[in-house]
Amino acid sequence: MSFSQANTLSSIPSATGAIARLACARLREFGKDAGAILAQVGARPEQAYDDSVRLEVPKQIRILDLIAEELGDELLGFHLGRHFELREIGLVYYVIASSERLADAIRNAERYSRIMNEGVRLHFRQDDRTAAIALEYIDVHRHSDRHQIEFWLVTVMRICRQVTDSRLAPRQLRVRHNREATPTEFKTFFGADVEFGAGADEIVFPAAVASLPVVGHDNYMNNLLRRYADEALARQRPQHGRVRSAVEDVLPLLLPHGKGRLSDVARQLGMSTRTLSRKLSAEGVTFPEILGQLRSVLAQRYLSERELPISEIAWLLGYLEVSSFTNAFKRWTGDTPRQSRSSPA
């Protein structure tokens, strides 16, 4: 990846934070406080408790991992997706539920899923034999996640069943991450074996499923809701403040030269360190948060470029020693850079 490509890095993908809030609520049910976990990932309390505040996707993934560990629940994402009220999804759910046929519903989900989570994109494809719903991670390291993707797969399956009022079962369910065996709860819920360690995250149905009518379809309401959803998409992109975006633009150019400090960035942007800190604080973020998150995103992009040596990636990210990069990457994802590069994407 060239510096110019890195310099066009958009904001770190964010989500509504709904999954993290569900996990925090589950923690409270067991009499435990999520404060320490939120602090450990650099999240402010309001990011996991306030419905109006978005949360960076890498933070949400890490919160789910830590809460799963705290609760001893290896299937936390599955359990969260299994039991929440689908209408809590909000506007996107109602667009889906007012569509005419299941294929229309999934195409609407494909278009508007970014409102809920910018790091996960839903794709729908159909041919003469199958109709498949695939999930793709954008600017988020897929190998670092297990609970979020399982939440999504369960939720998509529940939506398909609910809007068609039928007990749909997939022909095939494929998941990128590994499990030693398909948990019994998965088999019972999905009605099929799960292929773990697969090359994609997708639910595959027989082609005829795409033509199933949506029981609550309402063309007038669907057209109205889609206009609202289009407006929400248009408003969403400038989600981060201008100062944060400016910092994210210049850091990839400064890091390889060992100039990733607050003072270096402030100088590049033509302001004092105090002014930069104050402006970032007004946007609800700190410089160390931006630096850590940006390094994580860039590391995952650079590692996808197989010809880039890990030592060079460490240099691009401003680390003097490969060991420092390795320790940081393991803190972000749970894996070393070499383990990440050797694992399925």
C-alpha cells in the first residue's frame, strides 16, 4: 500500500454499538460492572450505554471478547443474537420488514446495513440454484472477531424467518473462524451443520427462498422508510469531526519518520499541541485513541499486502522495534502479525 493510499484512509469504521450494549446489559444481569472492561479498550462509559453514541467497530469486537471471557460464555455473540428484540434494530429493520419479497428485503438490508455497522457489509447474490447472504468485513480485521459475526449470522437468520413467517433452514452455513465442532445450539437453531474455517461468512438458501413473500409488506411504507434511510446514509459519512479526520489524514505520512507524536501532528496542522488536544476533546476523542485505532487499521491493511515484510510494516507504523509492533498487534487482535497473516482472511 502506498502512502497516498494510506493517506486517503477514511474514519475508522463505527457501529451503533447496540451489540456492545447488549453484552454490557448481560454482564449487569450477573451483577457485574462493565466499567473496567470499557476502560481497558479505551471506551467511554456513554459509548456502551447511550443509544445515540456510536462505537468504533474494533472496540466493540474487543468488548465482546472481554465480556465473553468474564462470563465464561464461548457463545456470547450467538446468545445475544438469539434473544434480543429485532425491532430494536430500528429503521433498517422496518425497511426490511415492509419489503415485498425476501429478495427485496435482503437487498434493502444490503443497501442500508452500513447505518448499523460500517465495518460489516451484507451482500446478496442469487442464481438458478441458490440465494446467498454473505457478510464482508471492511477495514476491520476479520480474524480478530468471533462473537460479532455470530451475532450477525443469527440475527440475519431470525429476520429471514420472521419476515416470511416460516421456519427457514439454510442449505449451507459457512463461517471463517474455527471451532472444534458445531455446538449443539447452532445445529438446533440453524437446522444445519456449520462449516467452520470456511472461506466466507455466508448463509446459503435454495433459490426459491428468495421469492417468498414478506408477510407484512407495505409498498407505501417501504418507499417512505427507504427515503428516511437514504437520508440517514447521507448524514452518516461525516460522523467524525473535521479535526479528527485531519489527524487521521496526516498520521500515516508522519509515522514512518518517527513523527507520530501529538506535537508532530499539531505542527503539521499549524496549531499548538494544546489547541489540538482541546479541539479533539471537543469532538469526544483523544490523540492516543486515534493513534492506537489508526495503527490497528493500517496494520491490518498492510498485512494483507503479502509482499510487505513485517519489519517494514512496523517501520510504516512508527515502531522502532518489531517486538513493539508485535506486542501492540497482539493487544489489538489477540494474535501476532505472523499468526494473522497465516490465518484465513
